[in-house]
Amino acid sequence: MTQCYMCNSDGISKEHVPPLCIFPESKDLPPGINYRKNLIKVPACKEHNLKKSSNDEYLLFVTVSNWNTNDIGLRQWRTKVLRAIAKRNSKLEIFNNLRTVRVDNMLTGAFDLDFDRFSNEMDMVSRGIFFHHFGKQWFGSFDISSPAAIKTIGPDPSRYNERVVLLIDMISRKLEQEPIRGENPEVFKYRYQYGFEENEHYFILQMVFYEYFIVSSSSPSHRKKDT
């Protein structure tokens, strides 16, 4: 039996990478449109598949709530997300401390991101993509960053946000010669680089949800050297 992509347990099922809920259901799309074709699936144990559905949903809520998203992201908000909220109003708690802010001279909303929860989900997606391409687990750690996860409060938020943007730009330039992957790029696409330098392996990954929600994942040693 194949081993789980995350741990030493047996892979008893297949986990979608990223989670299946990210991709619109056919009932929410015009006839003939399919954004669930050729999705990435990796072997997973019960703990790393069936028991994480609420965190998968959290990732969906966060990515479609981005102020700058495409029509598919908006459709996901108006259908899947609003249905979930109507069914259980307590899901509005995801948007903790919802408030009005200005981003790039545009008035929009912001909420307090549970970065540990978000980062854990993106860590799992990163490991799933690595397993999909190389057939083995990634045993190192990842640093997760996203310009969508900006700070609006706290000490010197602008400096923190500028550093995140610079890091994302650096990773984008490093990966610009790598092929864009993903069968449904309007929903999810990515680029990666895997190599060996100074006696250690590194893995750098940049993911894009709904064309504008960018998330970078990088092995810390390589990130530290480049920055």
C-alpha cells in the first residue's frame, strides 16, 4: 500500500491538491464548463484527508475573499461560500474583526487572518505538490508568505508588507523561466524549482489561486540565502 504524502501511515484514500472545494462544482457553472478536470491527487491517510475538511473550507473562504480576484473567485463567493454561511451562520466567525480599510487607494474590507491555520493548509498543499512530482515526501519545513496576508494594524505594518512584497517578487523572478503548471489555471496554477545547492536540497513553489491570490512556499535555508 502507498504511504501517505504527509506521514508514515498508509495512504487509504486520495487527497486533492489543492483541496477539491477550491474548484467550482458543475452546478455553479454554465453548462459545459468544467474546472475539475485532471486534478492533482495524492495518497493520504484518514488524518490528512477526511479530518481536515473544515480547514479546506477555511482556505476557500480566505482565497475568494481577496479584494482582487477573478470572476471564478467571485462566483465561488456568491455560490459555495454564501450557501455555507446560510446553512451555518457561525461560519461568519472566519471573518474575525471585519473592518473597512484602504488598499492601493481602494476602499475594501479586511479581517484578521488565522495565519497559523492558513499556513498549515498551504504547507500541506506544498507537500502534496512535491509528492505529486517526485513520488516522495518533503521532510524539510516551509516558509509561507502571501501579499494577500498583509498587516493593517500593529507596529510598522507598512514595513512588514513591503518585505513580503519584495520576497514574493524575488521568488517570482527566480521562477519566471519555469513552466506554468495546472490543468485549470483560472482556478489554480503554480511554478516550482527543486534543486541541490551547498549539500542540501531546496524546493521553491509559487501558487496562484483565482489568478490574483499569490502564495509562495520556500525551504527556509534557501530563502535565507537569497534574501
